[in-house]
Amino acid sequence: MKQQKWGKVKVIGLVLVTFVFSKFQGGFASWFLFYSSLVFFAYECLAYFLMFSTLEVVRQLDRNRLQEGEDVVVTIRLRRRIWFPFGWNMILEPLPERLTGLYEPHKQLIFPWFKREIEFRYVIPHLPRGHYRLQECVISGGDFFGFIERREVKALSDELLVYPTYQHLNHWPLGDGSFSGTIHVSHRRSDDVAAVRGVREYHRGDRLSQIHWRASARGSGLKTKEFEHQAMNQAVFFLDVEKRSYQDQAPDLFELAVKVTASLIAFANRNQYHYGLVYKQADRISIAPAVSHAHFLRVFDQLARVMPEGSEPFARILGREALEQTQGVTLMVVTPRLDKELVGRLIALAQKGRRVQLFYVNRAQSYTMEQKRVLQLLTANKVVCTAIQSEDYQHWKRMGGA
């Protein structure tokens, strides 16, 4: 700011000095210098007022949905509505808060001169999972001679969703050898009325032959027939996002929990099982079981956004949300902590006939006697337990039969 004010003083001072010199000295040469300084002063004034008033900044991303570890290419385009020669521009692109410790903000020095449109690109590499928002763009500019310098913040907004990576599993057995407690039956090609157990709301991707026209005519919106085999192959994933569960733990432990959930959801989607997702961070997220490409993207959108910032105890959330799930749904619990309240909740659900599978994520290379005792207690009460160690992720993959 001081430099900018000092530049204005120098420009005005130059005009005053040449004017005084012309008055005292007289002659063609002195007045020529004065009128030349007026032309210079006019250029500086126009450059100052037209530098940002005629400037349009556009930011474009090559994509706004990508997977963890991929790069995103950002294109910045500067357009001026009128032609005018400018000296230089410095563009600064601040990074989202979660990336400030990983990369430096991008700076680009350009010399527009007589160009009305300038475009450049830069890359943000190896993005970690998350939801990011690129906002303002800071632009500085000056004239050819270095007398003036201005700075302005252009309000822009672009969002990025980075999905978690996942392993491609070929098989994941439960205690009885199937994914959700029953043998999977492929989609039926005919309307077997005897096998219809009810109706549900229409989901994008359901076939025309599955629509229950009578129920649709009586109610509001399309209804889809729900067959016995559909009800038996449903799973709801309960992801522990309680902040206390990940305190004093490895920073990558929550990412492991998300990857485990994403891998199992990808497996369920590929095998046409109905799956849902439940967690509570600041807001409650509850996605009912379904299967379609749009449903898969909806679930992964939430897995990209989720962070371990929940305040309500996970055991309380599990107990409340499990009551809203139908009896045939398998409850898939992903957590790094086995406290007394959660263990009691899991055993109570299993004793009520609910199918429960626990995925216990922990980065310890070996488990304590207390942890082994808790896992054995859960297994004895018909809770299918799978322990996953973050240092041995490939071993976890082999456990699934991949």
C-alpha cells in the first residue's frame, strides 16, 4: 500500500516538476518535456482505472470428481473487454485449508502487453480424499514503468470431490459363507407374484418390469416390487466418525476406515446387492439401501466429504439407527474402538436376531489380550468380526479372497 501511494506521488511530482521547469526555463525543449509528462500522466491514470474494471477472470477445472491420488488441472483465463497496454500481472491462487500444509499456493507472473486474452494452466497433484472449494483469486498488476501497482481479489468458487480409493474384492465371506446371511439370487427376468414381499419407492436404474403399476396408481409416484431375494441381500454400513474414537491414533487410521467401507460398498455394488450408509458428523446422514449407478455416486459423495468430527457417541447412534433398519438387513459396523458400551450394543443386536458384522480397524501389529478377549466374546455371540491392520492392508485384501 505504501509503495502504491509513493508511485502516485512520483507521477504527480514528475508533472509538477516539468511544469515548474517550463515556467522558469521556457523554450521548446522544456515545454516539450511538460507535454510529454502529461501524456505519461494520462497513460498512468488510464492504466490505474482500467486495470481491473475491464478484467474478467474465469477458472475452469478439467473435472470436479476424481479419485484419491489423482491430479486436477486448473485453467485460469483472463479477458479484457477493451484493448489497452498493461505492464504485468501476478496471479495468486490460494489453496483450500486442508492443502495449505501440503503444497504452496500457485503464483503466475504474466505480461499482457497488448493481448486481450491470456490463458495458463497449473496442476494440483496427488489430491487426498476430501471435499475442496477453490475460492478467491488474488490478482496484482502494474504499468510498464513501475510507478503504480494495484491488487484485487476476484470472487470465484469451484468445488472438488475426491473419492476414496478402494480395493477390488472378488469375494467377502460371512460366517455362513455369503455376503449378507443368505445365498445371492440373480435378478429375476419375470414378475413372479408369489415372490413379491412388498413395494418400495422407485430408484433410478430399476427395470420397467419391476414397477408395481397398481401401487403406483394408488400412491404418489412410482413404486417398485420388492422380491424376497432383494430383501435378503441388503447391507447398511455404519461408519464411526466420532472424534474421540480417533484421538491419539495414527492420522491415517480414519482414512483406512473409509477405504474399508468404500471397498465393501464397491463389492456390493458390483454384485448388485442393496447397500446403504449411516453416520452422523454435524448432520445425520442416512442413505437407504438401494443399488444403481446414481446411488453408488451418492454414497461415494458422502465418503468423500466425511471427516472424523462427530461429537455424539457412536454406540448411541448405532443403537438408534439400527432400529430403523428392516430385519433382513445386515449391519456392517466399521470402527477403531471397542468400548464397553459399543460391545454391549453389538451383542444386544445379535441376540435379537440381527445380522451384525464388525470391521475393527487398528494399526497395531499385534493385539492385546483385552482386545483378543473382546473379539472372542463378540464372535461367541454371533457377531462376525474382521480385524484390519493399517500396516497390512494387502493382507486384508487377501482375506476378502481378492
